[in-house]
Amino acid sequence: MEYSVQATAPGKIILLGEHAVVYGQPAIAVPVHQVQATVTVASAGPESGLTIAALDLDKVIHIADAAPDDPLAAMIRLTLDHLHVPAPDAWLTVHSTIPIAGGLGSGTAVSTAIVRALGAYLGRELAAESVSRLVYEVEKLHHGTPSGIDNTVVAFGKPVYFVKGQPIETFSVGTSLHLIVADTGVASPTRVAVDDVRKAWEQDTAGYERVFSQIGTIVKEARTIIETGGAEARLGELMNRNQELLCTLGVSSSERECLVVAAREAGAMGAKLSGAGRGGNMIALVKTEDQRQVADALRHAGAVRVIGTVVSASTRAPES
Ligand code: PMV
């Protein structure tokens, strides 16, 4: 009889602190549960080995023949090594509603769902911290020097206040935050933006460190506001200020600026890029009643995809 299990993982956005987080400053990220990756593992015939079917990529690979740097195969191998088990005879099917290379963490969510599904299939449910650690290893294949914020927020599925190398802090949200996420439609590999910032930092270390530390100060204040609730207008100001500093770092773009301006003109309390920058996503903090007009303005200004998401006040930090 066929046996199968399924696991999911959400998308994510970085609210504040991207780039500076790579240099030890705090950043805040939240899960986006409206989109998700789903992985199903189903038993297959004896001696058939493990086959991966990535439906959205039209890709079917046998784990035994996969290239060493294939991210899906790498995630599976790492998980099996961690669990000290050989590859089972099974089909592992990957499907995701998270746009690829859109800054919503599609690769991270797929990796996370793979670890969870494979663990569950093998009767070994893994704790969020272990899942996050394993996914981080594959993130390094994509990004070179990732801070670890993406794997943390996706594996925990809760808002996180993240400082590289420090214990993970999830936190509760005082008042629900309504966000609009808009995609510029310009693909922007995280690795390139991160490498460019590193080169610029090497040229002007003191100047860049100053900007990073200003971003860190913004993130600390923002965390208090988000936890306490209310003061959304101030949170919006902090997002706008963070955006200015990201421009100073050279990671915005004309497409992005255009969306940021359109969102603010349509009534957003704050708007900024989210993630690595250049292309990819921007986010806007809106009042419930302004959601539609800001979303319409963003589409009108050229956004290729607009998603509304709520960071819910009911989210509570776990006892971790
Ligand atoms: O491109 P994204 O959404 O994965 O975000 C990258 C965030 C950076 O701070 C630029 C890099 C990192 O590893 O934290």
C-alpha cells in the first residue's frame, strides 16, 4: 500500500534591516502564509531509489544522478546524512505558489518543506531549529554568505528579530500589520547585490559601518513598536528612513523607487525595498482602508505582482 506524507513552508519578507544584517546588525523578517511550498513524499517500488519531481520547474531527477550542486538534491542528501539513513525508495514531489526569484524566499521554503516532509516520511519530525540549520547549508550554495535570516523565519514560521550568530528570537505582534508586497518584475540574484555591498564596504568600511549601525538603530526601535502595537505611523517613518539608507548602500533601483513613491503617494504609511534589492520586491505598510488604493497604484506604476499580507497580532512567540 502506498504511504505518503506532505509538508509545507511559507514564503517570507524582510521588514527591516536587510544587508546590514550580514554585518551583525539586527533585522526583522516575517512569514508570508498566503504563499507556500508543498512537498509530498510517497513510497515507490523496491530498488527504485529516490526521485525528485519539481512540478513548477518541469524537472524530474533521480537523486543518484543529480549534480552535486543541485539545490534540491543537496537538501535531500544533507537531510539523509543528518538522519543517518540511506535514500528511501520514494517519489518526492515539489510544488510552490511562491514566485521564483521574487524575494519571497521560494528556494528557502522549498528546502524547508523538503526537510520536513522527508523527516516526517522517515518518522523523524525535526525541530524548527534543526530544520533551519540544515536549510542554511543549502542557502550557502545559493548566496555565498547568507546571514541566516531567511531560513530562520521560514523554518519557525513566525516573526523573527534576527542577529547573526545569536540565539533565535521570535516575537509577538501587538497590532496586526497590513502589508502590500509588490514585485518590480526585475529578477535580482541575492548573491550579486550582497557581493556588491561587500566590495563597496571594503572600499569604505567606516562609511558603510556607519550606515549599517543607523539601520540597526531603526530595527531596534521598530521591534519595540511592533511588539507594543499602535504607533504604525512611526513604523512607516522608520521604513522610509531604512529605504533612504538602503539607497545610500546602492541597492535600490529606478523600478523600485518608482513603486516606493507610488505607494507613498497612494497613502502608504511607509514603503521600502525588501530583500537583496535592485529588482525583486518592495513592501508598503498600509491602513486597512487604504489597501486597495495602494495595491491599484502599485499595479498602475508597473508592479508585475501585488500580494496583500497581514502580520497577525495573534502571533505569539513560542517558549523556545
Ligand atoms: O533576497 P532575499 O529576500 O533572500 O534577502 C536577502 C537579505 C540580505 O540581507 C541582503 C542577505 C542576507 O543573507 O541576509
